[in-house]
Amino acid sequence: MTTAITKEAAPDSGAAPDRRRQWIERGSLALLLIGTLVAYLCNLSANGWANSFYTAAIQAGSESWKAWFFGSSDMANSITVDKPPASLWIPGLSVRVFGLNSWSLLVPQVLMGVFSVWLLYAIIRRWFGHWAGIGAGLVLAATPVAALMFRFNNPEALLILLMLASVWATMKGIETGRWRPMVLAGVAVGFGFLTKQLQVFLILPALVVAFFAFAPGTWLRRTGQLFAALGAMIVSAGWWILAVELWPADSRPYIGGSQNNSILELTLGYNGFGRLNGNETGSVVPGGGGDAGAGASYFGGYFGGGGPGGGPGGGAGGGMWGETGFWRMFTAEQGGQIAWLIPTALIFAVAALTLIGRAPRTDRRRATLVVFGIWLLTTMVVFSYMQGIFHSYYTAAIAPALAGLIAAAAAVCWSERDKLWVALVLAAGSWTAAVWAFVLLNRTPDFVPWLRWTVLVVGLIAGSALIFVRRGIAVRAVAGAAIVAALAGPVAYTVDTLATPAQGSIISAGPQVAGGHGPGGGGPGGGRGGPPGMRDGGMRGDGGTGTPPAGGGLLNGSSPSEEILSLLRANADQYTWVAAAMGSNQASGYQIESGYSVMPIGGFNGTDPSPTLAQFKQYVDDGEIHYFIGGGRGGPGGGSSEITEWVEAEFDSVTVDGVTLYDLTDPK
């Protein structure tokens, strides 16, 4: 009897720890995902309309399926935003169901963030274990710029999710050698193209190299599978591009951001090679089409400086969008957004690849490290040297690569910590994270002033202890202290990001940074979300806290008064557009608040030739536009200045709450 009981009890004694481990793992994953969800939802409505440029398009798509399909800025489909519409589709459906408000607008972005954290966890857990996956997800969720963009209606949230989906599918293909995962990877990249065009291609070198180098099968089979992925990518992106190109131009909206009403021109020009070489046709910057002096003067009013290269933060290789070069990701504008753990991740990655050494070619750990490593380095290099428009929030695309690389590499090193040189690597990683965090926190000396010294001391001590303590509970306690020291800085910046409203076209995470070029210490690409009610994302030349003008401007949406809204809504159903305004941001607030179409003349920059003066005159003659809203500034080039001059000559003006209006139904 005793023997029988013992034999039956033995399996249970092993099963109990397994069940406990499963519950711990499930509980910790649930804590990570629910914690991310709750944190991102906190204070969400403080972001208001977020980027009103995209909000107006989301509103338009919620009321017009044609506007939804094309990504039009207005319900009447005069012009599209300057990106493909994929990032507008999901929030557009949400607003169609729940109505237009901050939550229906931004909760889809939050959910994309939570799904991105889960997907990264799943990728890392597969080959590096549960806690490495938890670490990767935590680093992604706590990266300041990622937290910013997962609560904002820019394309970055969907872009990150789709890039991670392509990595997941590629790793599945490397594991199984099957064709289907690579087709799925191509689909994910294709829809990433419909989200932010060529930027998604920055992940292609990582996917191609990793699959070809580490997938099973002959080289001919792997080549065929990569071509299958390419075909899936072309089809997934090409169906919409083809539809736009074949659609009669006179029955679809003008393609915003292009000068010839062409989605191909937008892809290769303004949103393509122009971002690399700075020759962005249709941009307001000099060299981007239009008069150089006008462009410099135009932007100088917003950025408080001169033209490119002449304003603060310019210099060799620099300009309006910050100085280019090797250290760009570590400067005052970008460092606190993304760079906290980059040096440590690279140290750990080199050590991890060395430890894996002569493992079989198809080793999945090596493949994972290569995918995330190449993704990180490729994106960093392109962002560091691109001459065109660059904003600090673009660095959100680096966050999942950094999080995956540091978690995977740290897990490999941790498993070999008994080796002295590996212990020294772990110590060096902790020291580097602590010292670099001290440098970054020292750029904001008034922000939690005690934190930088605490991080430095704890990180240095914990790193030193990792050399000598390698076993038992003690080593876990020391490692925990090192992790806390490494994450304290970015977590503090993320908490500040969650607590501070972010609105406008140019935003950044964390507190104001000393030494950043441009207004608010952040400059173009490093602006700061202002206090509640701000529509300009903190883009103030004096760094003040005043409210923006009701009319809005290039970078900030308009804030119309009730009296103006009453005028716009009067007999609104009789007009195709209740008003026309210069630039999409100026038009956006009037449309969002009134609920009726407002024509954005010239698109985002005010430089798109839509409509031409002749077209605008015809709209007025046909009685399709009620008011023209003055006071806005079209960018250099385009026909916006001609339209303004014609309206001023032909119609009387009236000023309402500081905004100049022209009734286009009542000529002089």
C-alpha cells in the first residue's frame, strides 16, 4: 500500500511546481498586458483631438465611405492626407460606431500598443523563455516615444504592430520552413506600406537576411519563399495603389503631398527619396519646391530660428530638422525618446552572438538576434543621416527592435553568467545603462532631480555585484536592482508622457530637454505637448504657455468659437463645403467642431496645387463654398496665395472673435 501511494504521488509532486509555474507565467503576462492597457488609457482624453490633421480625416471617413477609402481630409473629398489611409481605417470605423470623441479616436491606438507588446512577448518567449518575453514587452511599453505614439492618432501605432507581425511570421517561417508564414510576412509589410509607405521597408533587410541565412531547406527553396513574400507584399500594397491610379482623377480626391495628383509621385518623392536627400517637392522647406527665402521666413515664424542650417541646432549636416550624423539618435532631441538602452543592447548582442558561436546554421536564437539587430541598426542609420523632414516621434519604429534585442541578448548572457567574461559583460551593460541614464536625466535637471543620482549609484553597485554574485536568490536580487536602475529613467519619462497632454502635428515624449534646438527645447521633431486646450503641440517660439489663435496654422489645428461655429452651421446643408481655409490644420478644427466639410486649400503644407484658382472660382460660382477663412498662411508655391488675393479683392471681410471671414455668396 505504501509503495503504491508513493508511486502515485510522485507524478503529482512534479506536476504541482509545473502548475505553479504556469500560473505565475500567465499571471505575469496578464499583469504586463493589463498594466499596459490601464497605463495607456489613463489621462487619454487629455490628448483631445491629438493630431487634428488626421482627426479630421478620420471624421471624414466615419461619414463618407469614399473618404474612408482614400483617406480624404474632408467629407466632400477635395484632397487626401499626405499618407496612404490604412492608419485611418480602424479609428474611422471606431468613430463611425461610437461617434467622434477622444476615446473612440485614440482607444484603437492603445489597443494596437497592447497587441504589439503581446506579439513581441510571443516572439521572444518562443526561444528565450517567458521572463525574457516579459522583459521585451516591458521595455517596449515603457519606452517613452512608444508610449506617446500608442496614445496618439499618427500612423506609428499601426506601423509598429505590422512590423512586429512581419517579424513573427518570418520567425515562424524560419522555424517551420513552410511557405505560408512568408506569405503572411509579405502581407504585413504590404499593409505597412499602406500605413506609412517606404518607412516600412526599413525592416526588409532584417527579414531577408535572417530568413535566407537561417531558414531550413535548400538555398533555392529559400529564395523561392522570399519571392513569394515579395509577391504577397506587392499584392497587399498594390491593390490600393492600382485602384487610386486607375480611378478617374476628376471623381476622386486630389492626392495630398503630391504636386501632380499622383500616389506614385507621393511615394517616391515627398514620402520617399525626398526624406533621404531633403529634396521634398511640395514641402515648405527650401529646396523642396518653392522660394527658398519664403520657406525660411515661413518656418522661421514657427521654429523661432532662421532657415535650414541657420537656426538653433543647425550646423554641419544639420538644419531645420536637426543635425544629421552618427550621434543623431543620442542628441537632446532624440536621446530621451528612444536611446536609453541602445548602448547596453549592442553590448549584450555582441556577447550573445559570440556565445551562440558555432551553433547550427538554423539556430533560432541567432536568427532572432539577427532580425532585431539588423532592424535596429538599419533604422538608426537611415534616421541618423536622412536630410529631409524628421521628427523625434519617428524613432518609435526603433522601440520594438531595441526591446526585442536587449531582452533576447540579455537572456543568452544570463544563461552563461558563470563564465567570468560573461559576468563582466553583464556588469558592463549595467554600468553603461546607469551612466547613460545619468547623462540623459542630467539634460532635464529639474525633472525628479534625485533620480539620476539614484540610478547611477544603484546601477554601478548592482553591475559590480554581478561579477561576484552568480548563484541563488542573491544574484536575482542583484539582477533585479540592475534592471530597475536601467528602466527607472525611461519609466519616469513615460509617466511624464502619460500625464501631459500631447496635441498638434509635432510632439515628443518626456519633459522639456535643455539643449534641444527650436521651441520648447525640442525643435522640429522634438516639440512638446502643451497644456490642456493647446492645439500646437507646444510649438511656440518663446516656449510660453499661451493658447493658440482661433484660426490655427501650419502645425496647429484651429479652435473656433461658438459664434463662428454658429455661422458655419447656418444653412450648412446647402453647401458642399461650409468653408475653405488655408492648409489642412487650419481647416481641421473648423470641420471637427462644426461637423461639416471644410476645404483644406493646399493640403498639409499649403503647397499642393489643390484647388487651382480656376477650380476655386468655379466652386464659388456654383455656390458650393459658403465662407473663406482668412488669416491662414499657405506655404511657398502652390495656388493658395492667388486664391487669397482673389478672395480679398472680390469679397468683403468681417472679423468674428479674431478670425477674418469672407462670405463667398455675397461678392462686393
